[in-house]
Amino acid sequence: MTDLAEFLLARIAEDEEVVHHALAALDADRTEYAARIARRTGPWSTVTSSGHCGIDTGPRGTVEAIPGRALAECDAKRRIVTECGWVTVMELLALPYADHPDYREEWRP
């Protein structure tokens, strides 16, 4: 495996970790929000145990959809790096991480 591939896989893993932390925080916020609404409106509140309060934000909700897409993007990038390994594609995938201290200018397309 090339240094560029290793660099990308490490950044992808970091991105996934950020998404997982965001999901955990979202779940904690949702639980607290549901508890606050229930305290204010009583036990017959329309807030569900997942914190949904009747606001229609689409099939999964805008906030809930973003982490899923981010994780799918991480998976797609990982597969490109491990299954394709095309240098030009990996260089392009690495561009968003150009400000990372481990990024090498020789990888810039």
C-alpha cells in the first residue's frame, strides 16, 4: 500500500470517528430535548422517545440523513482507495486534506 493510500485511509477513519461522535451527541441532545418538552407539556406530549416533536423534515429528517451520507461517503472513499488504487483519483480524494500536517505537496494533482 502506498503512503498516499495510508494517508487517505487514516483521514477517512478520522472522518468516520467525527461522524460517530456527532451521532452520539445528537442522540444525547435529542433525549434531553424530549425530556424538556415532556416536562413542559406533560406525559401526553407528541414528542416520541427518539425526540421527534412532529416537525416534518423529510423521510429520515435532515439532521439524521447527514451522518448516514457522511458514513456512506467514507465507505465509498475507502473502497476507491483499497479496490481501485488509481493514483490520480487518490490525489483528488486527498485534496480536501491538503491542510493536514501529513499531507505531501507531491500528492497535489
